Amino acid sequence: MDINTLRSVLTALALGCFLAIAFWAYSKGARKGFDEAALLPFSDDDGLPEKREPVDNRG
């Protein structure tokens, strides 16, 4: 196996990975999760802990 064969195999693998990710991203099953994630910036922050002031531990 020479370097050109290795390059061809790696290029084909990279293309396959890209197509698999693109298919997953545009599939109907992933749409619900993406729609929920798109609304996260607009959700209420009730579930987040309150910010606390730093504690001085110098004794």
C-alpha cells in the first residue's frame, strides 16, 4: 500500500463520516431535539442556582 492509496481511503472515510453526520442532522428524528435546543436562550432561568458573592477565606 503506497501513500496515494492511503490518502484515497482516508478521503473516502472522511466523506462517509461527513455524509453520515449530514444525514443525522437533517433526519426527522433529530428535529425535535434541535427545536428544543433552539428555544433554550428564551427559557426562564428558574432552574439555575443563584449567583453568590465570593467568600473571603483569608482567615
